[in-house]
Amino acid sequence: MRGDRMDDTSAVAQFPTWMGRFSGPGPATLVFPHAGGAAVNYRPLALALAAGVDTYVMQYPQRADRFREPPAETVPELARSLFDAAPWHQVGPLRLFGHSMGSLVAFEFARIAEERGIEIQRLWASAAPAPGVVAGLRKVPTGDADLRAELEELGGTDPRILADEEFLTLLLTPVRSDYLAFNRYQCAPEVRIRAAINVLGGRSDDRVGTDLLEGWAEHTTGACTVSLYDGGHFYHYEHIDTLANRIIADA
């Protein structure tokens, strides 16, 4: 169903109910949220994408209807669980969009899919360092006080949530799990996928600079481009229609 609400995923056999589907006329496009992010954060983008492509929004454990599920300990484990959760061969070839840590999850998902014979046409890697350099970066914080300061500095989180201790506690649980997975991530510089990679970032993002974005070119045997938009680490919230139109145009 197209329009202003999430479609019923039962239209596609064996797809889990926690995976949001926004039906569209074009190829299957999967959206991978940032660390601590939930599918609901990408609802506006999914609605915009559904004007041109069939959109699936991933939901990680420890949030919403997967609240009681244990977290994945590593990024590859999370990617594999998402791949194994649905019969992607029914809707392939696939295109992937990930933001921040979601870009790394999408990259690992692409590796698995290509190994299984499912074509990945394109990966949009947004606001994320290239896989091969992550292990050499400073570790992200995982303690309560440091996590709260991190979220305040990064932006992208409603200040009212950060000011509410009860809601903040609920938020910090998945953020901490995702950050621990990010801190454990390692990828050899020579690991490549066949899919083309379009790298996206914010001009004012002081966490992921252009040098870290450009490293994605080393991880594909296809084409790689880098595009910058006004804004910081969560620039994409300010450019939803522009990003959606670009992704649709590349279909």
C-alpha cells in the first residue's frame, strides 16, 4: 500500500512483521538506521522513497516491537540476522541505504548477499567512515554519562528525550549495544563488494570528514562517488526529499 502509513508486510510471504515495508513501483531498497536509531526515525524518508521504489526499513533488536530481543554483539552478526530474517531472493536485485553505523551494517549485508548470489545494485553509505579504517578510530563511549554527552553533541535526538531520565534510560540501552558492536568492528582494507557505492555526508560533520568518506572507494570493484550536503552528522533529516529523489533517480 502506498500513502501515509506503513504497509502490511504480509503481502510478501515470510517477511517479519517488524520490518517496515512502504510499497513503491521500483526496485527493492533497504534502509539501515544509525546506531541507536529505530525504524520510526526513517519513516519520513521511507514515505518519500515509496513514490518511486519499494522500500524496506530495518528494525534492530532492543527497540519497538523487537524490544525484548537480545542485541547483536557485532556488526556482521547484525547484518547476517537481517539477511536471514527475510527471503530477499524474492525481491532482488537490491539497493541499500545506511546512515552512520547503518552504512557498515549495509556493507556487511551486501557482502553476504553477493556471496549468496543476490545482486546488490548500489549502496548509499551516509555519514560513515570507510569500513577499513574503523578499527583505527577512537572508540566511541559506552558509559551512561559519556553516552548522554555524546548524544547531546551529535544532535539528531529530541532534547526532550535527553531531559527525561526514564526515556533516556530506554534510549541508552540500544545505543550502548550498537556502540559496543561498532567498537568491535574490523574490516580488512582489501575487502570489496561488486556494487557501486555512493557516499553521502554533511559538510559540517566534524565526526566523519571527507577523508573518511573517500575511503569507501577502496571497498568496491565498481564506481564510487562522494556527495556532500549542508548540515552535520544528521544532515539527512534536512534533505529527505532531495535524498529520496536522488535514490529514486538512480533506480
